Amino acid sequence: MENSLNRTAPGTIDLLLSRRSGSAKAMTGPGPNADELAVILKAAARVPDHGKLFPWRFIVFEGEARERAGKLLVEALCETEKLTNERAALEAARFLRAPVVVAVVSRTREAIPIPEWEQMLSAGAVCQTLLIAAHALGYVANWLTEWCAYHPLVKEKLGLKPGERIAGFIYIGHSAVPLEERVRPDMDKIVTRF
């Protein structure tokens, strides 16, 4: 009797071995449609999660919300520094680099038996699974944090609560340039046996 969970999928190894981030600066549309994005997010929500805490959530930026996010970034920087016109334009366009951007918000809970580190690792697994799911549907993706993931006003305006952090902004689209392989680790140098 075939079980729908943990079934073999020979093509998955080829998929994993061909995954390559595409630069957010070199992305173009179209991005995933609503059904595809729902599948990508659903896949990401299946990561290991000790204690079934769901220690992460998503904020999706698409359409004109990307422009509003850019205005928020400019506003946040103006609170702490004097911006040149060039820098303001760069920040206003930051979320326009890709058709879809997904913020993965890590939300750790203290005073429970599940270590915070494991909760944060689960959020990291969500980011990686978003990359893989996007790749599986024919898109490129890029996991970035950049300054805006850490800026207090940006976090506040995005509705982050105490204990929440941005694990990453995942940019999803198509690459406007051919992807090239990058240097990968020498497995003999990073694998030991106990």
C-alpha cells in the first residue's frame, strides 16, 4: 500500500543538486501566481518543528505592496540618517527587484522546554524550503536579510512583536540573466566520520 508521506521521488535529488540562487537584482517577472505561491508557502510550512510551535510566519509583498514597503524603508532610514536622492531611490525600489517577496518572521517563545535555537533553526529551514519550492516550480529565489531585517522602525511598521525577527526576505521571480554555477565546498574537507 503506497503511503502519500515519505514516498520516493527520484527527481528530487536532481532538483536539489541543481538549485541555485538567482540574484534579486537580476530578477524579472512574472512571479508565482496565487495558486503557485500558496503551494510554495504550504511546502515551507512543512519543515521540522520541534513541539509543533510554528515558530515562524509569513509576510507577502506583491503588486503595489512592494512600493509601499519601499516607502517604509525610506521613511525608516530618514529617521536615523540623511539620505541622498540616489540612496532614497535605491531603497524605494528594493522590494521591486522581484515580483514577489516573502518575509519569514521567526518568532521564538521563551519559558518553554523547546530551545530557542531549535525554533530559529526551524525558521531557517522555512527559508531554505521556500527556495527549493520556488525552484521546483521553475522560479529562481534569493534569501536576503540586508539592513532592513534589523532596523527597529522597519520591524515595527511590519507588525513584528517582541521576540520576532526577520529570518529572511525571500525574493522570487525569473532570472533576467543566465544562472552560473558557483564554487561549492570540497566534500572531503567538510565531511568527517566519527
